[in-house]
Amino acid sequence: MERIGVIGLGSMGYGMARSALAAGFEVIGEDLDAARAARFRAEGGAAQTLSGAVGSLDAVVVVVLNAAQTEAVLFGPDGVVAGMRAGAVVIGCATVAPDFAREMEARCRAHGVLYLDAPISGGAAKAADGRLTVMAAGTPDAFAAARPVLEAVAETVFALGDGAGAGSAMKAVNQLLAGVHIAAMAEALTFGMTQGIAPERFVEVIRQCAGTSWMLENRAPHIVAGDYAPRSAVTIWPKDLGIVLDIARGANFAAPVTAAALQQFLAAAGMGLGQEDDAAVAKVYARNAGLVLPGEDAA
């Protein structure tokens, strides 16, 4: 495998594209934001457009926001699948419902194209270092075709099944926990403030205690620094936790903790915080309790 396309050069996709470049691939990067695509070309990305080179690609890695965008880039008016050669592979990395992943696999198969259901986890820093975790499911042929790319962008690849859907199901489980942990971190940190515990002291102590989590250790320092530049934006969570709840309803499964966390992210979005880092959900708690977070002006 020598030539791949990466569609979606956001915080995760850009890092994945750079990791593939570092591993020796020729990489064509494409994004709705022309400046991101131009930046990637300036840093070593191929000069061709994806539409002009799609027939020569061995793999297309789709790192867009949601199912609608995934379907559009694969099968829309300018969708890539129709132009891909037989035996090439689509690596679908967006968080989507398992049924949608199975649908994409079937539609790709009708064109002779392989599909790997391959949602990712790890954040922008691990994407840039080629150290992501991939929760993958697909046929043995899809795994074989995708393996060189996976080796370039991931530290850990879990093979979860021989057909699409299982990877997206596992990602939904992960997102349930991740979203709940962020909301719980924000609740605990601001609760501590009501008891005179400064946010920096909260981080110092709790990260050494049983109540810690990866999300707490990663996101709480953003609050301490008053830094809400979006590594992962608030708007991600209404989408991802919404997917979790849709799947849960289909399984007749009650997920009340997930629903409660979702309401906090919706409240944050309603406050105009949608494009801030998801740690900004702490501002919902702070507003309701009359607290002033680090870096915020007292009103």
C-alpha cells in the first residue's frame, strides 16, 4: 500500500494524516476547510485532489463528524466509492450507529470496495503520535487491506468481529463512559469549589485517588488553566450521547446516567459554549451555583 486519502482534517484526522505521512505513505488530505487542506499539502501531503486520484488509492480514511457526513463523502454526488478500484478499502472512523456501519459495508461491497468499521479513541495528541486505539470490525479481507494504515496511525487495534457494526457498538460503550466521566468531573470539581477546594488542589489530590479517570486527568487541567480551546468540542457530546441513547432505546435498555450527562452538554451548548472544549461543561455547574472558574470574570 502506498497511496491513501484522508477525508476530514480536524484534530484527529490531521494527526492521522501526518502519522501516515511519517510512515511513508503518499497521503492526499481533504477537508471542507480549504486552509486545513493547504496546510497539510505544505507539510508534505500530495498535491493531487482526492477526486482526481481516487481510482489509484489503496485506502480512504474517513474521519468526519457523523453518519450524514460519512454517507455524503462516500456516496453523495461527489462520493468517492464509485471511483475506487475493486479491493480498495474504506476505513470509517466516525462515531456512528452499528446499523449505519453495516449499511456502509453493504453499499461498499456492491461496488467491490471493502469497508472496515473502525472508530477511534485517544484524542488529538495520540492521533498526532500515531498512538490511537482503534475498535475495528470487518471481513478478513478488509482487515488485511487496512492493516498497513492501522499500523501507521494506531498503537492498539482491537479486532471485534468479522462484519461491520461491532466496532461502532464498542465505540458507543466508550463514548457513554467518556461523556459521563467528563460531566462527572465537572460536577465534582465545582462541588469541591462550594466546599472551598480550589480547582488546582482538586486535580492534585483526586488524580491520586480512586475517584480519578482518564477524562478527569485530561480535562480538569483545562479548567484549572481557564483554557477552553477545543481539543474536543462540547458539540461532540449531544451527537455521541444521542447515538448511545438511540442504540439503548432500540435495545429496550434504560441509560439514565447517560441521559443526565447529555442534558448538561445540551445546557452548555445552549449557553453558547458549543465550540469550546468539552471541559466547558463545568461552566453550566458554575453558573447554576454562582461560582467563578479560573480565568473567568466575576459577574
